[in-house]
Amino acid sequence: MSVADSPSAPTDGLAGWALDLMDRLGGVGAGLAIALENFFPPLPSEVILPLAGFAASLGSFTLFGALFWTTLGSVLGALGLYSLGRWVGEDRLRKVMDKLPLVDVEDLDRTAEWFRKHGRKAVFFGRMVPVFRSLISIPAGVTRMPLWQFTAYTTAGSLVWNTIFVFAGYQLGENWQKVEPYAEILQYVVLAVVVVVVGYGVQRRVRSRRAQKTSA
């Protein structure tokens, strides 16, 4: 059965567009829609991913195919933005910022230093936060985060996020739309985890510096 023939299939808007891609190209269409989301954040992965799971439940492609293609699309889209950030680089960005009023170039240096220390966690968890999942690829490129690290953490974070929503859409079938309201809750959970992880790291550093001063 084609997913477009289902009575619960969307026919207009972004969801209808994504559905048309999947109907025409199968799993590749799902991957393409997710890849484009990196460049156009208003494209909602929280709709595209459950829809891909729904399409898999109808046999348009397999569940494994849905996970494979959407994760591949996530990684390829992220690599595009990573390449853009790498091309810009810190030197070009510093020259631009130096000409802007009310902008302190030292802020860029502090941000870059922070990213070098916490970039892997930022990339992994960032793949689970809308809009941020796209933007996080640019500073990774600007600071020249090793390509293998960026690819590995982007793949891991994307696979976790994609699996949750694709599998939910697969299980819910024609009720796939019910997944979307829970996306916001999950995003808050991810943000809370990030705050805890970063806070723990800061606390450890403060304690370490105090211990060094005490021993000195």
C-alpha cells in the first residue's frame, strides 16, 4: 500500500511535501527531506521522522531503511554546514567581527575555546534540539573539529533522535501525528541533561583549581 493512499496521510504543507518525496523516492526521499532540514530548520524533523516510520509500517520501505536513510541524510546535511564553517574559519570570522560595532572579538576566542573543550558533547546532544541541530555544525567546522569526531558524534546523536521518532511513527501507524506533541517534552529533557552535564564539568574544574591552589 502506498502511504499516499492512506486516509491519514497529509496532502499539503511541509508534511505533504515530505510524503510526496517518500512516495516518489522511497527511503531516499526520507533521507533527502532530513538532509534539507539542516539547511532549512523550519522543516520539522518531528513530522518527517514519524512520517517515515508510518511509511515503513505500510511497506513503502523497511524500518531499517527508514533509520538508515534518515540518519544518512542527517549526517550529510550536517557535513555540508560543517564544510561551510571550516571554509569560513576563525581568521575570516575574526576579521568580520572586528569590523562590527558592539562586538568583542574576544567573545569569539572564548566561544572557540569552550567549543574545543566541550564540542563533542555539544554536537552529540545538539542533534536532538531543533534549529540548534543545524547551527552546531558551523562552529564545529569553524574550530576545525576533527572530521572523524564530528562525523561520529553527529551520527550517534542523529541515530538516537531518529530512532525514537521513526520507531514511534512505525508503532503508531495511522496515528503517527500523535508523536509531535511529545517532541517538545523530549527536547526539554535533552536540554536538562545538557545543563546537568555541563554544570558537572564546570563544578569539577572549579574543585580541581581549588585543590591546586590549596596544594600550592
